Amino acid sequence: MNWDAISAISQLIGSIAVVFSVLYLAIQVHRSTRVAKVAAQDAAAAAVRDVTNTFMENADMARIWRTGLENLDSLSAEEQARFFHAAHQFLKALETIHYHHANDLMDEQLWLGWQELLRHYIASPGMAHYWNFRSALFSERFRKYIADLEKPEDRRTVGNLFGREKSDS
């Protein structure tokens, strides 16, 4: 065998090795992207859980949240402040979820559930009041998204879930 043949075989083997390396890297990037999506989805759900766990663990805060959503004026100034803090945390968590969706880090089926939750809550009288008062605290992209969001015909939150609760709307 001459040196030209050995060189050609070496180049062929090197080329095949490069192709396999590129394929391997593509698979690893795909797996890494999938792991990043799952992590983003888990972090988003945890953020909302952190906010809503407060309502499950603290009856007074649950009452403030439920009442504030539907009849903010019936709360004292201190309770309204607590409602505003909870509303801010809740909407920040949903803004993060929206960010993940906008950057293709959120599964579409999961996003549709979060979107439906947001549609109902942002349309509640207390949340709408908070949003009108403090929307500048959120990204322009999220503000535009909220502005374009279609309001639900039959709005349901924990404040009016059964349709028997009083509302100021």
C-alpha cells in the first residue's frame, strides 16, 4: 500500500469520525434543550405553587385573596395591601410562565392551561384593579399580551368559583 492510499483512508476515517461527533453533539443538544424545557416548566409551576400555598396554609390570607378578587373595597387598607402583594407575586409567576412560552421553553399543552388560568384571574375585578394600577411593574411583552388576551365569558376564580359569591362587577 502506498502513502496516498493510507492518506485517503485516514481522511475517510477522520471524516466519518467528524460526522459521528456532530451527530453525537446534536443528540446531546436536543437532550439538553428538553431538560431545560422540563426544568423551566417545573420552576414555573413551583412559583405559582409557592404563591397559592400561602392561601391553603393561611385561612386569613385565603379570605383576603378570595374576597379581594371579587370585592376589593370590602377589604381594609391593610388587607388590600396584602392582596396587592399576593396579586403581584401571582402575576409575576404567570409572567415568567409566559416568558418561558414566548421562548419555546413551555410545552404548548401546559401553556394553554396556564393561559386559561390567567384569563380568568386577570378579568376578576380586584385583579383588574391591581393590573390597571401596577402593570408598569411587568415587561412590555407581558403587558401587551394581557391587553390582547380575550376575556372569558364565564369567569371563574376561587373568588366566584361556584357563581354564588358576591361581586362588585
